[in-house]
Amino acid sequence: MLRGPCTFRSKSDIPDSRLQYQPWTTLSNLLHEFRPVLGKDTLAQQAYNTIRNRILDGTYRLGASISRTKIALELGMSSIPVHEALARLESEYLVENIPRSGTKVRVPSPQDLRGFFMVREALETQSARLFVRCAAKPERRALMATAADVDEARKRILRLAEPEQREKLVDWRFLHMRFHRQIAESARLPMLIEAIERNQLLVFNALYERSYGDLPLPENWHQRLAAALVDAQSEKAAESEMRKHLKTRLDDLLGCLERILAEGVLRNGRDAAE
């Protein structure tokens, strides 16, 4: 029998992560949590995870060069699996191959960012609709708890001084991803979860998070969204709340990206040169 949204064989099929509140953990644990859902643990997959995680935690900044030779030597493998990993990351818009310059972390244009947000809006509004239809009471309670953690962590971070603030902003970014992942998980559709995670990585690369970290968010912004989804009387109402939540940040991110490009900050990113 086909198993669609909201369908489980038994309660034991529901992962504990959706039934219990998961407190904010370390960056390493969060990176492990957001390893790709699909794919075997081959050498190419190991290289993919290593490079991807370094992009996400800011080790490889936007525009930074990535050395295939150094990664192959570091991981104790030939350049072939590294090449396969970079080809996969290029298909996911995280890196790009530039003639006579090699492989670099992709620097998205404002048009790219608008496109990523359009895809994000389509995915996450559908996720919100399915949450209203499918989420069990424990999942709803867990989402409210995670939302409170996201908002409180953000407040604490803004009170920190550099460089501690930058480090914690990277951690916060993965906590934020967990919040949106919890909404999607209620649908019991792994491909939807995977698509939302990939889009989040494109929208919230480390430099964006570090750059707009000091921009204010509305008070209790994620708690308000969680409460709206939990209390929504219809899927249409949930979709509307999610759309409003997403659009609030687009203008901020576009403004930051344009400022970064104008100031040439990307040229100062950490390089992993040949």
C-alpha cells in the first residue's frame, strides 16, 4: 500500500525527534543531523559531506577557492571521489567551476536569491498546509518549544561581542533550520524534507547569516509563526502565515547581499588555494 502524507504504519514509525523537544546542541551535532537524507556512505559521499559542512560552517566563505588536491590528500583518497563530490555540489548551486580559476564557493546574485526564495516559498507554504493536516499533538508542542528556543537564542546572540557572536550565529542558523524541518517532518515525506533543507542551505549560507545577524527580527517571530500554525483553522490560513513569515526576510537579505558585493567583502573570504 502506498504511504502518502500523514501515513505511518504505527506510532513507533514516528521519529522521536518530532515527538520530543530537542534543545539547542553543538554545531557538530547539528551538522551531523543535517547530513543528506539520501545517499550511501561512499568515498564521494564522505568528500561531499566534508566540503558541504565547511561551506555551511563558514570555513569556506563565499567566493573562496576549493583545492581538490588538498582535500584528496587530507581525506586519504584519490581526486576522483572529490571530483564527483564537487560535481554534485555544483548541481546544488553551492560551488561553481570557473575557467582558469578552478572551483569556488558560489556567490549568488540578487536574481539567484530571489529565485531561491520563490522555491522556498513554494516548498514551505506546502509544508505549512501539511502541518495543519498531519501534525500530532506532541509534534505541535515540540514545534512551539523549538520556536521559543530559536527566538531566545537569537536574543542572546545579539548581546554577544565579536567574535563569539559570529560563531554562535552559525550555530543559530542550524537551529533555525531544525525549526523549519520540524514543520515539514509532520508530512512524513522524506523528499519534501530534503528539498527544504537544500533550499535553506542556498538561502542561508554562512556569510548571509553573519552579515544580517545584527538586523532586528520582529519580537517572538518564530513563536508567532508556530502558534499560528498550531492554531490555524484551515490549511489556507497556515499557508498565508508562512508566506508572510518568509517575505519579511527577503528584502533584508537582498540588501545585505548587495552591500556585501558593493563593498567587496567577498574578496576577503578565507581561501583554500591550490
